[in-house]
Amino acid sequence: MAKRKVKRKKLKNRVKILIFFIIVVITFIIFFKWIDINLNSNLNVGDDEVFNEIDVKECMIDNYNTVINDAEIMNKENELTTYFSSNYNMSLYYKDINLGYNYIYNSDQQYYAASTIKMLDAIYIYDKAINGDLNLEDTVTYERKHHLGVSFEMQNYNYGDKVSLRNLVNYAVSVSDNTAHKMLIDYIGKLNLRSYGLNLGAKLTLLGDDFGTIDVNDSMVYLDKLYELISLDNDLARELAGYFINSDQNYLTINGFKALQKYGEYDFYYHSNGIVLTDNPYEISILTLHGKDNFEKVIKDINAKVFELHELFYKKMNDLCYN
């Protein structure tokens, strides 16, 4: 009898172990099935979001002509033309970067470029540096022939000092240092810089002196190249963007949005060329004959009017393609 009880007890224990093992296996199967379902669910949500963004972009492209010919858009453009012609002596080129929508006013007028040309200095140097054709730590020796007025950084140097290309670009853009520009022109070569600008698609690069001539069409050529460079995912691109974002007289910032900007000022000329970093960034060139006026107010007012058009354009697009 005792042996039978022991056998029964052992059998019961084995059955319990078997039942426990089966429960554990079933639990693991259910757990991993749950993980698989949730993982696939999350992946599907992400794919839908990406797919929807692609759909929206395609919708915007498909409806581009519809929106730009919308009565409200056309009325806004006419309103801007009337306003600018009544209030300012100026030229304007606005271009949405994502879809290419633009508004152009008085594009044939040419102006003295003044310090707007320093944008091309920076583009040339950083384009070459990003492609490995020069080292930003290479130096230029400061000589008496380079000295020009309005040199807020180079006034701290002595003739014979060596200044890196990186610092010269920074000075030329951030504080519009004229001596730094002269040293960069000497390093690059005026003919080389002119040829570079023409190859980008500009028509008037460096016609005349070391600052030259400009119109809004050439401005957009330079801005297109600048945007191409700062869109690269590397430290030099971010460094270059920082010079323009933190530059003096940056009157293109609006509604909390930063802007890359380079101004030009000489006598009755005042210009502002830049890229406004809204959720949908845009390029803008404002060339004026208001250098003797309150040019900060002028630039901010013109940019605010353009911003209204830009916002209206995307409101129309969003109404069509999101809602």
C-alpha cells in the first residue's frame, strides 16, 4: 500500500509539473503575440503618417495652379503691387522654397550692390571648404591696401597680422566688415568671384567696383545657392547658417521665426536679402532707395506684407490638401 501511495504522489507531482509547463508555454505564446500585434500596429501608424505627408505634398503640387489663380491670391498680389508702388522706391522678389510660388515686383531695376555682395564671398569660401578645395584655417595677411572704413572687427588687427578665412567670412557677414570683404576679394580674385557668380546664373556680379551691381534676380541666384549649402547635414553648413542668422541689422525675423540675412547699405541704397525660416521657408530680396530713411521700418513693413501673402498661399493649400 505504501508503495502505491508513493507512486500516486509522484504521478500527481508530474501532472502538476506538466500542467505548470503548459501554462507557462501558453502565457509566453500570448505575450509574444500581443507584442507582435502592437508592434505591427505602431508600424502601420507611422507608415500611414508618412504616406499621408506624401499625399499632401502631391496634392499641393497637383493643385498649385488652382491656388495661384485663386481670386483671393490674385487680389492679394494686386494689393501688394499697389501698396509698394504707392509707398516705396524698391524692387522685390519673394519665393516659397517648397513649391516655388513667387511674387516679383519691379525686377528690372538695377542697384549698387553694396554689402549684399558679401553673401557671395561667404558662399564661395564655404562651397569650396565643404568640397574640400580649401581649408578655412588658411590665412590672409592684412595689408594697408585692404583697409576700408566700417571695419568693426578688422580695426582690432595690425598690418601684417594673419587672419583665417573662417574669421574673415564671419566678420564680413555678421558685422559687414568692409576690410574683411576686401581681403576675401584679394584671396579669391575678383575675376574668379565674378566667374563663380555668373556660373551660378547671376548676370551682374561685380560689375563696377569690388561691391558691384545687383538686381533681385541675381539676389535669388545667391539665395538659392546659400539655401543649398545650409541644407547640407554637416558642421560647416550649420556654421555658415549661424553667421547669417546672427548678423547685424537682421530685420527679416518675423513672428518669432528666425531669418538668414545680409543687408547692404550705401548712401541712398538700402537692401536686405535673406531666407525666412518659417514652417514653410521662403527666400526674399528687398532692394531699395531708402538708405536715407528709416530703413529698418521699411524692410520690416515690406517683409510683413510678403509674409501675409505667404501665409495666405499656405492657408489655401492646407484647406485643399489637409481638410
